[in-house]
Amino acid sequence: MASPGPLLKAATLALLVVVWGTTWAAIRISLRGFPPLTAVAIRFAIAGALLLLVSRAMDTPLTPIHRADRWLRLLHALCSFCISYGVVFWAEQWVPSGLASVLFATFPMLVVVLGHFTLPGERMTAPVVAGTLLGFAGIAVIFAEDFGLFGGERVLRAALVLLAAPLASAVAVIAVKRWGHGIHKVPFNASAMVIGAVVMAAVAAAAESGRPLELEPWPVLALLYLALAGTALTFPLYFWLLEHMRARDLALINFGTPVVALFLGVVVLGEPLGPRVLAGSVLVLAGVILASRSPEPAPESPARPRRSAPQGDEPS
């Protein structure tokens, strides 16, 4: 498959930044009518069903093409859609949407660290190490904030738990980057979303059985937006780009989304923004930029023999 041109890559990245930047506020709005785990199950049930229909219309095979495809779908479902989004929706019951997006922006730094050990050609360089350290220093500054401004100890605890979400997503992205070459991204994401929806529906039935749904217009519209624009449209585009870009470069999306989310959180939802959270957010985003701005690795000298990698392990 021919690599897309830089203009198409840039346009797709911009679309992902705008859509995913708005989803943090949409999650907060959806929680006014839906319990968090129920909302996750509904979001991915709708998105997964739509992508299954798209797969049928495109006449692409829905079944896994090889053994790695099977377990990657399960890993993607559990890490990306169950753990990561389950944690995000649960935490945003208390954590402001802008702050939640900044904490999730540690995702690219986690991709960098994990990719150093698992992805050929994505070794950490001095700027990458410096950017990663700068980003985590920003996290430390954020947690030095007086969380009484945001609602007290409960918000602090939820914010700490939220840090598990980017780690789970990073594990999934690294696995797909390493072993997912050639997998068609629409049926891959469709089946993973359906698996995730089934798992989260079971968890929600056990954990949220006594919580009522309030089907008011804005929460319903927000959840539909999350399912259609924030999931069915964006995830296939993201994993399509992952075929053609380094994982750490694609993770730069997480520089733009917190900017959009912080703006919407303060201006639209009236969320507070303390001075240390603002300063820490700047450090996190600066760290993301620095960690992602490293040169392409130089090709190995032909004089040095290379051991051939097993099929499916080549960087794509």
C-alpha cells in the first residue's frame, strides 16, 4: 500500500486533534444522564455495530486474518476500550475534562518508553529522554495543586487512577504497531469495539444495576457524538496512520487535544483551572513535543549483518 502524502497525513492528524479534543467535554456531558460504565458499553456498541456495517459494505473480511490478528483484537478490546475508557469515564465523574485530557497526554511518553524496548527503530534519544522527564515533571506539578479547588480528595484519588488509562492505551498501540502490519483497520476496530462493549455491559450490569438512566437530550447527543465521531470515525483513521508513521510521532496528537479540551472545559463547562495545573499542563505538553521531535534513525551500515526478524515483527 502506498504511503499517504504529508498533506493527507497532516489533515487527518488535524481532524483527530479537533474531534478527540472535544470528546473530553462530551464525556462529561454524557455522564449527566448515563452511569460511566454503561456509557462506555453503549458508546462502543454503537460504534462497533456501525463499523461492522461499513466492513460489510467494503466487502472486507470480518474474521481475523492470522493468529496474531486474533489476540491483537482481544488485547485492543481489553486495553483500549475496557480498561482505558472505563477508567476515563469513571474518573470524569469528578475530574474536570480539561485536567483529564492533560493527564491522558502522558500517553505519548509511555509509548516512547515502551517503544524503546519493543519497536525496532524507535530507540530513545537524549531529546526523547529529556522530553519524557519534562512531561512527568509536569504531572508532579499538577499533583502539587491544591485539589480543594477542584473538589477535594475524591478528585485527587480519581486523577491518580486516571493515569492507568494512558498506560493501557500505550500497551495496545505498541502491540498493534509491532504485530499488526497488514491488518485491515475497519474490521479490526469493529470487532474489538464489539468485544469491549460486551465486556463492559457485563461489568456495568454488575456494578451499576441500581443507577438509573436519565435520557435527557444533551447527554444522549453527547454519547451519540462519542460513538460516531469520537470512535467509529477516528479509530480506523488513527490505526491507518499508525501503519505509515512512527508511533511516537503519531502520539503528538496528544499535544493538541488537551489544548482543545482545556479551552472547552473552562469556556463551555466553566471548569476551574488552578495555576499549578496550568503550569503543569504547559510542562506536559512541552515534554510531549520534545519527546516526539527526534530524527529518523540512521540506516544500519551494510557491513554489519542483521539477523532476520520473524514475519510480522518488522516496523511498518
